[in-house]
Amino acid sequence: MDEQGVCAPIVTGTCARCGGKAPRPNLSCPHCGAPARFVFGDRVPTARKPGAAAHGAPNGRLDLPPDPPAWPRQNASSFASNDAVYPDDEVRPPPRRDTGRRGMKKGAVLTLAAAFVLIGSGLSYWIRNHDAHEEPTRSIGAQGMVTSNDLNQPAQAPAVPQAPTIAPRSEAPPPSDKASADKNQKLMPLALARARDGLGKNNLQLARSGISWALSLQPDNPEALRLKQDLLSRETVRNAALKAARSCVVQERAMCAWQNANTALSIDSSSNEAKGLIARSMK
């Protein structure tokens, strides 16, 4: 108390959040736990005389408070949750979640799953179509084989009775071969006679035809081979005489051409070339 018997006013604070009273302005609110910056100091009332209070009050009422609170009183429970989460009364944004990467991972997983599903469905569809295509092909192939076997069976049936008829032919020579051999034996003397006649008359063309006939009847006939050697030697001399005659014709030596052509004609009376050279040299 002061000298006049009046108690000294106590400086208190009012919480701006809940409206509660605090012992001092620089302390946190004991009701809602708000920080000290939300606690405002009350206006210190001036010391008045006891009689002056009645005159100063409006309408002479003493039950009204001198000053209303600076902030309306609020329920402390409405701020309890915020104070418990944010004791320093600082507005903090919720923690950012890495939704981008998770979304990308989920999208990749879904894409892979869809790809596997599509690949699996495509493979199953291909397998079903492949099996369905192979079954008709196999059935058609089997039918074709059965049909071909059925068609071949009648063709093979007549071959069975023909087997006994072929066997005797292989054991004994056919009559036609024997007859041809006998015929060749009869024709051989005629062929040799023609060859000898041609060589005797210096008709080498006739001799060659007879020798060729004899060798066709019996290729290893010794008489025919001997006559062939005689024919070849005569043809060699004739060819040399004809060559000389042609050379003389080129040199325009008529006498020389006539002599050589006459020699070739004496060796082979059937030589048409020798006859032509003789006729040319006499012009």
C-alpha cells in the first residue's frame, strides 16, 4: 500500500489468443500456452480517490470494468491442438511428399504389367491359330497318304503273276538273239567278199562299205580287221596324191596336176576329186 492506504496495482498481461490473464506480459499464457509475444500488458490504472470513482463512472454505475479487454476471450481448447503440434506458434507447411517419383514408379509398373499381358495374349493367340492350322494340314496329309496307298494297291496287284514269266527268260537266251547270231554268221562271208572285191578293183568306197558291214556283224573278226589295215594304207597314199595335185593347180602347173590326180585315181577309182582334178588340168 502507498501512503494514502491504496494498494499498488499489479501489472498483468492479457493473452491475445484465449483472453486469459497472465502474471506478466513477458511470460507465456498459463491457460493456452501461447508464446510471450501474444501476451499484451494491461493498461496500468491511475490511483484515484475513493470518491472520484463514482463520479467518473458513466451513469453512476460502479459494476462495470474500467476498460474492456483488448482481445475477446476465446476458448482455450480451440487452440490446444495447434499449440501441441506447433509449440512455437509458427505455421509450418505439411512435409512435401515425393509424389512425382512414386507416380512414375507406379506408372512404369503398370506399363510393364500391361506389356506382359499384351505379349502373353498375343502368344496364346498365335499358338491357338498355329495348332488350328496344323490340324487340318495333318488331316489332309493323312487323307492324301491313305488315298495314294489305295490307288497304288490295284497297280501293284498285276505285278505278282508276272514274276514267274520273267524268270525263265533270264535263264535261257531269247530265240531272237539266237536267230540274229545265226543270221550274222550267214552274212559275214558276203560282207568280206564285198570288201575283197572293192580292194581288188581299187574301188576303196566299195571296200570300205564291205569292211564296215563285216565289223558291224562281228567286231573282232580277224579277216575284217586285216582288210581294214589294207584300206587305210591305200587311202593314205591316195590322199597324198590328191594334195599334190591341188598344189599344182594353185601353181597353175597343169601337167603336174594331171599326173598326181591320175595317180590318186589309179589307187582309188571311186575318187570323184581325182576325176575333177584331171578334167580341170586338161582344159
